[in-house]
Amino acid sequence: MLPSITEMMFPIFWGFAIVGIGLLIGINHRKWAAAAEILLAAAFIGWMIYKNGFLDSLLLISLLSTSYFSLFLAGIGYRKYRELKEELGRIEAEEWIVSRNAARIWTDILISLAVFLGAILFLIYGPEASPLKVFLLFGLIAAGAELGKRVIVFVTLRIYFSEENNMLFIVSRLDCRELPLYALKEYREEEAADILRLHPLLTLFTSNSDFTTSLGQVQRLGSANETIYLNIADTDRLKEMISCYPECQTGKEAAAVLPLYHWKNLKRLAGKLYYAVTVKGISAYTSIILILYFLEANSWAIAASAFLYWLINLYLSDRVLKIAMDAKEIENAEIRQMAERIFAKAGIPGVKVYETDSPQYNGLATGMNIGRGMVTITTATLSLPPSSIESILAHEAIHVKKRDVLWSQIWRIAYFLMLALCAWLLLDRVPDITEYPVPFFIGVWLLMMFLPIYQSFISQWMEVRADQLGAQLLEGGYSQMAGGLADLAERQDHEVNQSAEYRAAKDEKRRVISSLERDKLIWRLIEFQFMPHPPMYWRVQTLKNSSSPKGMIKRWAADRMRESFTR
């Protein structure tokens, strides 16, 4: 029997409270803060086990730890905040006033509530014993922590500039940046805040850092691996300072930003909301289940309806994702000709290539079949050498040709159908599973651990195949594909490391990313067994040593185990 919603909410709030108490104590005594958090968590866990027993407390302990770590990760920037406050007290820095309007943060809150409304209603009115409620709670914990962080950033944001150091300081209690002006790649002004681009639930394939505090004019700063949005009241001083650095692009005209309710914006608004409630908030699914539950439909009808809706989403995926990414067809004639040549070789001449405005270096294939497939690459990726762009296009072309988007979903459904069959057989033979609590607990946790490994195996198999077959579409063959992936990895590593330098506290131990080098055993284990892509060092080295895709899947499967468990 599952705990009630009230019983499950208690450890969630307690997890949030432990983080808050730790932050308060840590203002003056960091070591005491860690000790207090451990003591409070241990006391609460002990009390739950004493009250409910060990097995009945496991779910509540999981909720406690999830809420704790969600808020802890959301507040990890607090150390940088304290560091910058001390630094600003030592140097001469002028504060730049930001435009602040409560309508801006209320817009974010209302959009988040709208996206998760179906999930919230299901928690309140859905079947009391539904396991789906547990799944929804875990998702809402993470979303609630991020929304709380956004509110605190809005309230506490201050911006300072040090002319002596030519440094821009973006300071809030939970998220900070220390940006040298020479590192800025782009500066643009937009006439208003584009909510449909800024809200994290409405976007995909972007890395926007939203520090906006008003719906009015926005300053857009292109930095390492992210695009920063601000509302500085007086921009003349900022433009004057940036003009000293000609390498920062300033001439590009920003697209017009239409209000949410403008008739020309309705299709974009509808597409992004559909994406948010279906993919990120899953409110659409929970709403369907809740309506059918009130209509007293049987479980087979509910399952069939949810499956039918999933098929509809899969069919519409290319259109929905194109809107979510704000993707548009590439205008660069050279890239278009390159893509047409690669796609023709792959036997998918009707596929189009799109670009999405993002500082991340990456590419993406979408669409449930060849006729509805599309390849999207980021604006940052377009800055790579042409041979590297061609390699990325060839890799993504194989994903489209092999219908990898469709098959990845089919393999995922197959896994859940297998789980449903196992549950049905188990309940048929063991009417009361509470008589076997230990085997049941072990079985559930093994299945939970196996899911990401299973998904990683399927995804990595497709990635290796795309590398190998994609290389055959290139004039430079395997060496060109290896070089293209190496260029991509080097740029990604540089951007990620530089971004961490601007946002992390100086006394934090940061792991320098170098994905072309063979890493420590623990990181290789995580990448090979849990990540969607094999480690880049392995992909590049394998391509350099390849001349044919024959036997490559077997080699990958063997290396996957060897590299995961041997030094």
C-alpha cells in the first residue's frame, strides 16, 4: 500500500528544510553546516524507520533524498555568491541598475503551473494507490526546486561592473557569473523578453541563462557554452565598454519579439505548450488518465488511450520539436549543398537541414520516419570547419535513414511491456506480495537500475552504427569522421571548462573535461553503462583504426565491458 500524498509530502518538505538550515548555518560555519545536515537527515530517517518499519520507509527516504539533492543542486551557486560579495567589497565596482517588474516572474510561475497542472490535479484527484503519483512527485520535486531558484534569482539579482578589471559581475544568491568582457562573443539588444525562448520548459537544445527581471528591453550576451539574458536599465555604459573589444559581434540585428497573445505568435505558443505538457510536464498523459478514471473506464481502455496518444506524439514529433527548438532552414548555400549531397548518398534526399540558435556544439536527428525526418545543427556547430560539419551531417543522416528515433521509442515501449507482463505474472502467482517484502524490494530496485543501462545500450549501439556507416558517406571516410568528432569534442570541452570557470567558486574542486583522453575507471563506467553516447575518446580512436563497419558492434560490446571494469 502506497503512503498517502500527505505522508509523502512530509519528507519532501523536510528535505528542503535541511538544505535551508544548512545554508543558514553555513554563512558563518561551513563545517558545522555539513554536520547539522547529516544529523538532521539521520534523525529524520531514524524516526521514519521507527514509525513505519524499514521497508515501508524506503519510499519516504527516497523522497527525502530527492528533495534534498534537488534543492542542494539548485543552490550550489551560493558559494560563488559569497565569494563575489567578498571580492566586490575589496575592489572598486559600480552597480548597474536592472529593470525589475513583478510581471516577469509571475509569467514564469504561471507558465510552470500551466505545464504541470495536469500532474498536480492527478496527485490530488487521481486513484489513491496509483504508482504514477510517486513518479509525478519525483518530477515535481526537481521542477519545484528550479522554479524556487528562479524566484530567488529574480529577487536578489544585482549587476556590477569593475572598470579596473573589465569584469561584469552578475550576482544573485543562487546563480552568479564573473564575466571578463574580452570573453564575450556576441552582444545584442532585443526589444522585449522572448518568454517562449527563455522559459526552460518551453525550449529544447538551448543553454540560455535567464537573468531577466522585466518584460521590456533585453540585453543578450553570448558567452562560453551559454547565452545570458539581462535587463540593464541603462545600456549605454555596457555598449561603451563592449565597443573596446571588436571580436565581440555587435552588428547582428535581433529578430522581432511578439507578445505571447499576438496572432502571429499563436502557432509557436501552441507548439511550445504542447511540447511542454506532453514531454516535460507529462500533464497531457495524466489528464487523459484522470478523465478516463472519472468516467470509470477500465484499465485496458486507459492504457490503450495513453498508447494512442503516444503514437500521435511520435507522428508529430518532427513538427513539435522544430517549434520547441525555434529551428529554421539553414540559409547558408554551402551547408545546404553539402547536406543535399550527403543525404542523397544516404538515400534520404527529401530530408532537410535546420539550424537552431544555440552556443552548444551539437547536432540532432528527429522524426519518426524518413519522410518526416529532419536534421538540426546549432549555430555554434556551423563555426566548425566544413569537413567537420559534413561529418556531423553524415552521422545524423544515418540516424534518419535507420529510423533511430522511432526504434528507440519502440525499444523503450518493449521494456515497459516486459515489466507489465512480469508484474501480471507475479500478481497471478503471488496474490499478496506484502508477504515477500525483501525479494519485492530487491526486484524493484534492480529493475530501476537496469532501465538506464538498457536505454544506454540501445542508444550507444545506434551511435556506433551512425559513426561507422556515416563515415562511408564521406570522401575522407573514417579519418574524416574521426577528425570531425575530435573537432566537435575539443570545442565542447573548451566551452564547458570555460563556462565552469565563470560560474564556479575558486575554491571548488572542478573536474577539467578532456573527452578525447581515456578517463578514470569510474567515469568510464558511468559513460559506457549509463550515457547515451560512448566516450568520445573511444569513438575517435575506433574510427581511426577502422576500415569497415564489419564486426564493429561486437567490438563495441566487448570494449563496453572491458573499459567499464578494467583499468
